[in-house]
Amino acid sequence: MLEHSQTFMAHFGLDGEILKDEKVNLYGSEEQCYELTEAGVELINTILNEEWPNWRRPSSPPTARVFENITEYFENGIGAACPGIVFERDSKLVTRIAEKISAGVLTPEDVESLRNLPQRSFKEGQRKLVTHAKAERNQTLIREAKRHFKNQHGRLFCEACGFEFLPHYGERGRDFIEAHHSKPISTLSGQVPTTITDLDMVCSNCHRMLHRRPWISVQELRDKLQE
């Protein structure tokens, strides 16, 4: 029973509210003991003395019920019986709740794809509630920047590594590229004018690398790739 003593005492002592674990020096060696807290003393004075007036007498020492193991303690402990089926039911309930919660949480990939959904100076920085307050991207500005880039270069490619989606993914990759703000939207103070020259065309991998702390510019990333 010794290995379960801490579990039992924490349970009986209401996690330190009634009993607290102490170390004392007895006869030159350190020993473990349990000391009543102020609340524990009050319980004895108000309950134990009334319900068990002879508990202090040597002929009537306090005794505790003995349990064979930790399972018996928690399933058949003081109070009412607690069969194992109760633990199984609660475990299944917790699992169902966790699955329900996780089903409604957006993954990082979901968030990234939402940024690419279909708004001459454009206003950006408006706050909206998603799962938290965030600066809103202007989708019209992004579409205009991509169109201008394609008209200028004849194709869409990553300005950091040169990757093109169309040759690698066929029709599925046609006209696909991500727009990177040279000035992070999160640093904007309210709505500020933004033009297509403030955006760089990058592939998904380079976009993620640009957004890792500390943030770097497209030119700095291009230099690292060339190294």
C-alpha cells in the first residue's frame, strides 16, 4: 500500500486543502508526515469531535479502510461504489466531445487557402472576426496584382525561386500563384493605401518561408536560395 499513499492522501486531503505533505527531522533523519491545515483543524473541531467523541482516546485509535490496490480504491472507495463502466462511459464522452470540437477547427492549410479566395489605391487593414481579430486582405487588389504581373511577364512564377505551377500541375496549376505583402498586414495601423507594387508573386513554399520569424524580404530569400 506504500506506493499508493500519496494518491490516497491527496484524495483524502482534497489536494492539500485538509492535509499537507511535510518533511520533518525525527531523531536525526528526515521523514515524511502529513499535517492538518487550518481548514482540517476546523473540520475536526466541528465534525469529528461531534460524530466521534472518543477518537482521541488510545483505546479507540483512528483507522482507515484498507484497499488491495489503486483500482479497488477508486472503484469501491469511501462513499458509493464506482464501477468501471462509469470510467468507460466518461472516457467515451470525452472522446466524442474532443472529436466534435476538433471537427470545427480550421487547419493551417484551410486558413492559407482562404487567403486566395475571390476585393488603383486599395484600402486594407479592416478588422474582421474569424477565430480572432485579423487584418483583412483585399482580394480585388490581389487579383489585380496577379493580372498585372502576368501581363508584364507573360506567365506567373515565383519571384524567389522561379517555380511555375502550370508546367508542374497542368491545368490544375493554371493562373495559380500566391501574393506576398512586402509590408506585413499585421503591422498596418488601420486601413492604409496599398498598390500592386507592394505585392510579390511567390509559390506556396517560399511564401511560408517568408512568413517565418524573423520575416525577410523576397530579395533576401532569393539570395539565400542562390547561395
